[in-house]
Amino acid sequence: MKKDLPSVYANPINKEIRNNNDIYYGKKEEVRSSSKGNVYDKINQIFASVHHVYKSNVRIHTRNGEIKTTIVGKSGNFLLCLNGDKINMLDIVDIERI
């Protein structure tokens, strides 16, 4: 029971194909909408520093003001301080080691 299959019509291509040559760049510079990534990078740099063995003295600028404290670790979205305080990382605008 062998049936002959119909032949397939293929339209001939008579033009040059340049699929990957036409590229549009809207903006070449990188645009960041939020500086939260920078804050998280700064926090990770503080903890990865050779100067951070157990604790680091930092100045934290938050939405509510400035805090000078000693941080010892992080848990979830919180920085843990030596005096027992927790600082929410979402509230941090800038952080620097002093």
C-alpha cells in the first residue's frame, strides 16, 4: 500500500538574503532606572573585602536619615548590626565603609 506523495512546490528565492545584517540600536549607553543594584553591590563588596573579618564600621544613608553603625552580617533583606538592630536593605540609599 504505497501511495505516491504529492510534490512540494518551493518558491525560488531570487534576492540576496541579509537576515542578520539589519540591526537597530535605540540607545547605546546603559540606562539604570534604580540605584538599588549599586547598593547591593556595595554591600557585597564590604562583606567580600579583606578588611571585613567579623565586623565593619559603615555609614548608611537611608530614606529617614544617616546611621553610623557596625554591621556583622546580612539575613534576607536585612543588615544585622553589632548592637542587635536590623536595617532593611530596601530603605538604604547609599552605604560606605568608614
